[in-house]
Amino acid sequence: MDDQLSAPRPDPLPVTERSRLRRSHQRGHFDRETIYSILDAQPMCSVGYVMDGKPYVTPTLQWREGDHVYWHGSSASRALKAGRGVEVCLTVSILDGFVLARSGMHHSVNSRSVMLFGEAQVVEDPAEKHAKLGRFVNALFPGRYEMLREEHAQDLKATMVLGMKIEEGAAKVRTGGPIDEDEDYDLPIWAGVIPVKMVAGEAIPDPRNLPGVEMPEHVKGYRFPE
């Protein structure tokens, strides 16, 4: 989508008490380009809420529009209801590889992750909600939303869209091979990286597809973002 793919603002996110990295500071990134690239590469996220004084984390799908991130779910969701107008924490993680070292202590993973903090706001206007859900679908499968039947009023009523401005948070990125203790490099133990990549498999047609309905190009050529 245009908003998603536009150049990020040059100003980084501020380093705050809850966003600063306590360890491995060199892996921390506060620039929007890094943060936005991770959000755009992985739609799956987890959102943390506090309900009745207890923490809950729910998985869902997220999408970015400019300097805002959005997620959606059932209007009946207890978690989404609890998240309206309050502070939440949204995380996205991508596993890029297993790092095998010469000691158990130094095994690690190559990964990219983002943690964002902010106040969740409900998208109340039905027309705005409809537009955002359309951009969400088209960001994953370009042109698909225009092929679908028109949303019923009840569809929109049953769906809640929450969003927050990207103002506080950080990315954490690890790349490269194992980092062992100097004396361990003399040990006859294999070490290295097993790369990991999420890929989309071959599409499986619904057996109830009508005869003659062809698979659209956004399905045939689908590639998972990197």
C-alpha cells in the first residue's frame, strides 16, 4: 500500500526507560526504517493487554499505515474491549536462523523483532473502518478486496479495528554467526548457522469453488514478505 511503502520519517523513536535495551545494546534500533521494515515483513503479532489487573497476550494480524499500526478482531473480544483507550504493548518477531555455538551458553538465534508501546484507539467511523480493512487485505493480496462481495453492515459491526501511533518502542536485530569464548574455538565441535525462512506453500483450492473460477494472480504468485 502507498502509505506502508512510503519513505519513513527521518526522526527516530525516542529512547525511553521502557524501550531502551538493558543488554546487547548494539542490537537495538530506534530508526523508523528498521522498525517499519520488520512490521511490514511479518503480519503476525502479539498484543498485550491488562484485564482485571492481570496480563493477557493475544495473537492477531497487524498492518501499518504510515506512522500508525492497526490490528483487528471480533467486536465481542474481551481483550479488544479491554484495550480501548488504554496502554498496550504490540510485538512482532521474525526468526531468521538458529545459531549453533561450541557451548550451550552461546547458542542463539538470528532474529528481527519490534516492541511498541502506546494507547490503543478504536476506529469508530464505519467508512474509515471499511477503508482500513480493505487496505489490510490488499497489503497482503494486492487487488483482492475489490474482487470480494461488498461488506454487510453486520460484518463491520462484528469487527473491531484498533490502532496506535508509532511513537515509542524499539527493534532488536541479531545477525551473523556464533560468538564463542576464545578458548572454545580450539574445540573439535561444529558451529554455524541454520538459516530459517518462512515460505508460502502451493495454494489449495476450496472444493466448493464454482466451476470455471480461476485462481487469481495474487494467489498464484504469492510470496511471503521478507
